[in-house]
Amino acid sequence: MILNYSRADGENYTLSISFSDPFWGEISANFKHGEITRTVKADISVSANEEFLLSCQNIEFLSDDYTVDVTCKSKDISKTKHIKYISGYPQLSSDTVKMAVAEMTAEEKCALFVARGAERHMAATTFVVERLGIPTIYMADGPAGLRVDVPTVGYPSGTTLANTWDRDAMQKVTAFMGDDCNGFGVDVLLAPGMNIQKNILNGRNFEYFSEDPYLTGMMAAHYTLGAQSEGVGVCLKHYSTNNQESSRMTVSSVVTERALREIYLKGYDYAVEKGAPYTVMTAYNRINGVCAPNAKDLITDVLKGEFGFDGFVMSDWGAHGGKDMMIASGNDMYCGSPDPAVDANIVKEALTSDKITEKQLDLCCENILSVVARSQAMNRTEISYTISNKEEKLQTVREVGADGMVLMKNDIDTLPMSTGKKIALFGNASYTTEHCGYGAGYVIVSHVVTVKEGLENADFRLDGDVASLYTDCKRHPHILNQEANPTDDQFEIVITEDIAQNAAKNNDCAIFTISRMTMEGADHTDIKGDLRLNDREAEAVKNISRAFRKAGKKFIVLINTGNPIEMSSWADMADAILYIGLSGEQIGNSTADILTGKVNPSGKLASTWPLAFADTPCSDHYPNSEWCFYYDDIYVGYRYYTTFDIPTMYEFGYGLSYTKFDYTDFNVNKTDEGYVLSVKVTNSGKLAGREAVQFYVSKPDGKNEHPMLELVGFAKTPLLASQDSIVVTATVTDKELMTYFTPDAQWMIEQGEYTFSVGASVKDIRMTQKIVIEKEIVVRRVKNVSPLPMELDTITKKNPKRCVDHGVNLALEKTVYASGAEEGFDAIYAVDGSHYTRWSAIGTQGEHYWFTVDLGETTDISKVVLRWESNSSGQFDVMISDDSIEWNKIKECKYEPVNTIELGITARYVKIIGKAEGFFSLYELAVY
Ligand code: BGC
């Protein structure tokens, strides 16, 4: 039953009612004012959505405050909706959302569409309409806890939470976050971040869960269930393909519909189905050329239609895309307005000039008010602005933080180690440990327990001489902070052979912590000091390793980052490696709990750690400023590495334990709900521990080709004592088995043989079972969405190689000359290995810009790779020389975002020169 509007005219009252299905039965309205009650009844028969007007005469108290209970009764239904009137106005409740909107003026509707700023560092509030009982709701970030201007609780970041593979832990943590929000009067937590970790360099990966859509979706669903169990709404963000921070407001992800649906949207489907989130935030970027908040097909048809999302959709803060288009597309709220009155006026003008219809705006308001009506704001009295049960919450941060840590290496049982040992604790991050990444996802905390403090709390003894090296140590600088260039690594302490040898004499073991700041608005780069160790770190690892091994003592490395780092060049120098991630404000205690064995590590990687950036499927095309081509298509993360047999450093689902688990009795049973997979897991080692069990499927190639393995279920065991067993299960439904066949716009299950497998990681498959699906099954027909704006030559099994490991860049940090440069954009930045810095020059009439690199000696050159930010002259020549006097033009090129120019020549100097006047802006020129 839908209450559309009501009108009271003197003592007469009319109510408009409709039903989404045909209805015949009785309607009654029960009016109450103090002790007085009046009832009006009617027998009605209406078709779906037909309006019925219930007219009630001679109700004498309609100018006072009163309530009406409207009941519809038929053979199968009996439903009552409650309307409260104050001063003649219906008050907002979940029953009266449409009525409230019908009462609003156009100005009020425009104002409700535009979110306004909020105090205390919260992100936004909504417009209030007092006479209709519409309160404001408060929204705040997200995702690792409540972000306001005072300390709250710093929970583990998204990646650490996902690395637990523990739905219950996720829900427990986010219920606490919900409670924190209630303490601060926050109605919607702007989280979880659930973009796919497509690229290991994405600066916001720490906020996200995984490279896998199933794991992402499940984690997001349980994040939602936890927070919303406290009455606090969540916001799934950022919808969708917001997979790089570089040029995030403008870049367009170019992605096939199949990959969009199977990889990038699928997690939302799970989260909406299982969690029923209150809100969703669209992304900043464009998707196949269309600004995310303007992508009507993805918002209205897919999210609200196919997935059944019933809350409201908001834009990201200050996102591009016309407000009129947002309204017409189903993006219900615009956020981040610098001047809400001005923006509301823009909407009003769009309404007046018929760019949008009142019905479209009404729909936005209804969606917003449906969330307002179910929010805590409806009943809020006082706000304490405090965190309750902090001790209990911190204990959970500590436990879940430890459960999300991943033991990557543990040679000859280096770990666990007994407390009381004397440790030489190296690395800035041991003393200034990061608990979280930066930007909207940063949570202010009263205190971060550093690794040093955690070890001290666990009764380890720390070498004072080593510790004194770090008295004035600085945090690892962010890559964007050019003055603190991490390649120069001026902040990491130099650990000479002498220091290391001395430490090895005086201590039982050494620990070195490596950290990277990570943040919203900036991506990482495949350079020293970022993805790779900087020189001082590399030197320290080498010297400590040698000295301690010589002394027969162990060397442990801790990794305190939100993203993978390059490890293949140094991992063998460590005896044990623990990925401590960004696991919240108790990070030091959680670390110590793992090192001592108080907690047996059970975290596993929710995303692959590749051997090198060049091994990742889109490394040649990242980051990009205008178009970001998703060549990897459905082969994201482990789907790529397993299918194309690319070796990795640590695979998806990988993580060691101090005990061993055996898998037996793997069964597949077909039931009405789907295929129930079950396996018996036995702790066959000596210590109690938990195991994250993973279920995969290999689908037969048919209309579509499929990755080697896809995750279709997972289960985290409880703590199993030595020799204890448990049977864990996962139910595989159509949703996991289906694939999207774009030409027919349908989700279908291919016919043929399917292999289900169970494993401890994507590479550690323990058992398999086959089933056959005799006939293709069409699960759902939909509508094609988000057409590609250009051809996209994606990776397929027949066309596997998109990225090439070019080898050593001969131009790196070599001498360069250029025709000119803007201030701060010197030519040297095009050969510094960073995609952040660039050489750029403002074009003036008649000038053809040029750029030369001197390789130092005449060398073999196989190719030159140029990554542009822009090139207004469109075409350029490549010239070479041995003496910089005589030049040979060897190629004429047309500008592309990435130009790979095959040469096969010898030369000392390489020059590019524009064919027309204009400017260049070049991230990097590499010579191989
Ligand atoms: C971020 C969102 C965040 C919003 C409000 C934006 O810049 O992308 O994730 O929720 O700001 O702080």
C-alpha cells in the first residue's frame, strides 16, 4: 500500500492510495485525536498503481494534531500505515515518504537534492523541513572507523579486514563502528569502500577489500550488516571502476560490459542482496566516457533495477557531471557543494526550463527520505560526542588486526618466538607505525600502539643503542611530497655493516619494519622508495641479514603498507616476513601477538602480490589521465596470473600458519539452494589455529571463455585445537556459476563440465570434484549497458600478452635537455621513473618543443616508451644521434597516451621533437 498524498479541506479529508499489485478488499481510516476516534471504511477494487481516493467527511478535529491509521485488508493482506499530523502537516515516517514529498515545495526538493556541509569534520548533512518532521541526517567517513575532528577508534583498514576472511569479525567490528557513529549522531557512515583492487599501485587500495568480486561483495555485505544492526546506514562506494587515483575526477575507465558486470559491479549485487545498504556513492571517474553519477543505465537499470537497491544514491564530493543529468540518471543527491544555495538554484532552473521533470526530482527526494525516515535522526534526543566501551573496542581492534595479518615467510620456524628475547628493532616504521592510510579514510585516534610499544608490552627487551638511532626519526614521506623525495630516502636511517654487526652481537634477533604512506588522491609508482625499497632500506636489509645470519640469529621483516611492495629482490634475506598492513590503532600489540604466538596467524591475502609491477596485466597502461583501458578485461588479479601461468610473489589466498591443516572428505551435493560444497578441515599440527578455506570453480569455455579459477565460497574455521576437525561448507548458487554473455545481454550458465575445488590458496588446491551441467541455463535476461566508446583489444586466451617487461630503462636519471619548461615541471622529471612528476612546457606561437636524453654512451636501443599527460601538437618525430650534432630522423609518430616505439638501432642521444607548435606534458620517457 502506497500513501501518495492527503488533503484536508475544512472538516473533509481525502487520501490518495495505490498498490503496486492489483488489490480488492477493505480500506479503513481510523482518525484519532486525544480520546476521540472516527473510522471511515470502503470496499475497493483497483488495478496495479491505480489511484484510489478515500474521502472522509465531517472529521471535526482536522485543524488540530491527530493521527490516521490506514489499514488495507484482503484475503491475503492486512497492513496498516500510520500517519501523524502536526498543525495539519503529515509527519515523515517510513509510511509517509511519498506524502511528505507531495507536501514539499519545489525549492525544498531542490535543496534536499544538494547536501550541505557539516561541523566536526563530518562530511555532510541534509536539508531540514521542520513542518513535515524531516530532520537532517549526518554523514561521515568511513571505512576504518568514524572520521570526525576528535579521536574515535581506528579499526583495521579494509584490506586488513578482508585478509581475515572472517565474516563474523567483520560484522563485529562494523557494529562497533555503528555504535561510535551513534555516539556522535552520525546516521550514515560513508563506507565500505569496495572498489576492486585491480591495480597494486592504487593509492586507495587500503580502503578496499580485494581483487575478487565475491570476496569484496561478501565483505561489504557483512560490513553493512554490522553497522546497520546499530541503526547506522552504510554507503557502498565508489560505484564504479574507480580504480586509480591519478586524474580521478576526469579519467574514463574503458571497460567491456562483461568485465563491468562480472568483476566491477558484482560485489554491489552481493552487498545489496545480503546487506540492504542504505546508500551508495557514485564514483568521480567516467565509465566508458560517461561521468559515473550520470550513468543512468548503471544506476537506474542495474543498481536500482537488477540489484534491487532501495536506498539513495549520492555523488562523490564535488563530482563532475551535470546536476540535471544526475537527477535524470537516478543519482539522488549531490554532495560536496561549495555553496548549496547556488547549486539548489541550478536545479531549480533545470526544473523551470524542463531539463528535468518534477517527477524525476520527486523520485530523488523519495529515495533520500526513505533513508531519513529509517535513520536514527528520527528519534535522536541527545548526542554525547563520546565513544562508549572503548576498552572493549580496542581489544577487538587488537584481535581482528592480528587476524588480518598475513605471515608470508617463516623459515625453519623462526616464529613464534618467546618473549623476553632481546631485539634489535630497526626501521623508522617500527617507531612511527602507520595505523591507517590518509584522506577521507583516515581516522584520528588518541594513540597508535607502535611496533616498538607492542614489543615492549609483550615483554621483549629492545636494544637501546639501536633504538637511539631512531630518536628523531620521521615517518616515511608520501610520494607526492616532492621535497621529501622518498627515493633520496633521507628519512630512513643508514644501517651500516658496523651497526648491523654490533646489533647482531648484542641481540637475539633483528626486526626491520618497512612502511609506505598511502592516500586518497594519489597513486603509487614503480620506483625506489615506493613500490621498491629505497637505497637505505635495501642496504639495511642486506647488512642486517648478513650480520645476523653470520651470528646464527634470525631476521624478521614487517611490512606496514596498504599495498603490495616489490619483494623478490630481498625476501630471501629475511627469515620471516609478516605483512602487518594498516591494521588499526592497536597495530603494535597485534603484531606482538603474532610474533609471540599468542595469536596463530590466519590472515590470507585478499589480493595477489606480484613479483614485479611489469607482471601485472595492465602495467603498460597505468596510470592514465584521460582514458584508462581495462585490457585485462575479466582477467583481474589471480584470474590473470592463474590462467596465463604468471608466477607471483604471493598468490591470492596465501598466508602461513604456525600449524598445519589437512583437507579431507570434499563433497558436492546438489540442493534446491545450489551446490553445497563441504570439506573436513583437521588441524594436524601442534598449535591451535584457524584456517581460511577457499572454494573455487573452473567453468567450461563455451560462449564465453573463463579464467582458470574463480572464488565461489570461503569459510573461516573457529580456533581448532591440535587434531581437532570441523566440516565447513559453502553454497554455490546460480550467481556464482553464471557468466554474462554480452551479445545476448543475458546471464547464463554454460553447459559442460565444472570443476569445484577447495584449497588453502588459489595455488594450493587440495581437492577437486567435477559436475556436469547438461544444458545451458539462461538465468536472467537484462539490457545492454555502458557501451564501449572505442575498440578495446582485451586480453584473451588467444591474445594473452598485453604487458611487456621492457627490462632496464637506460634513460633513468640520465642527463636531459629540453626546449623549455614550466616552473616545477623540469625536463629531469621525465626521466625520474615516477609517473607523478612530469616535464611540461607551455607552448608559444611558432615553437616546436623538443626533448633530448643523453644515454652517456652509444648503446643498443630496442625501443622508446613515452607516457604522456598530453601533447597538443599531436605528432612528433623521434631522432637519434651519436654526437648530438648530426641527427637522424628515424620515426614519425602520432601521439597516443602511451607511445611504444620499436627501434632496434644504436645511438647515444634520443630526441623527440613536436611536428607543430604546441606543448608537451610528458610523465616519462624510457629507453630500453
Ligand atoms: C571521497 C569519498 C568520501 C568523500 C567525503 C571524497 O573525496 O572520495 O570517499 O566519502 O570525499 O569525505
